[in-house]
Amino acid sequence: MDENKMPENDGWKKNARLAIYAMAGFYLLTLAYQMFRAISTSHGNEQLVMIVATILFLIVGVGLIGFGLIAGYRNIKADHREDEK
């Protein structure tokens, strides 16, 4: 058996993991949006913490969505190439 080729069962696990990353990124973006809307009602240190957390959630959320979609596309592309052989 070729060492570089994943068993049939591991392919869907990898794709499912990437989908979960993308969904987690979407969830972080919704949290960032809700926190952004609540910034105007907060005061003092709480407002500063909410601004920092909103920016952090935004960056991590976009990163997770991008990673999940790009890696998933590469997996599909690689699987398609293997099917052609």
C-alpha cells in the first residue's frame, strides 16, 4: 500500500474537520458583529476589552474561514486528480 495515500476512511474525516474550521470562523464573525454593536453601550475598560476582542475575533474568524475553504478546495482538487489516474 502506498504510504502517501490516505485510507478511504480518513478522507471524509479531513474534509469534515475543515468544514468545522470554516463554521467556527463564521461563528467567531457573528460574535465579533454582536460585540461591535454592543461597544457603544459599554464604558471604560470594558469598552477597550470589547474593541480588542472584536478585532481578534474578526481576524481569527476570517482566517479560519479562509483556511477551511482553501484547504478544502485543495483536497477536492487533489482527489479529482487521483480519480483521473
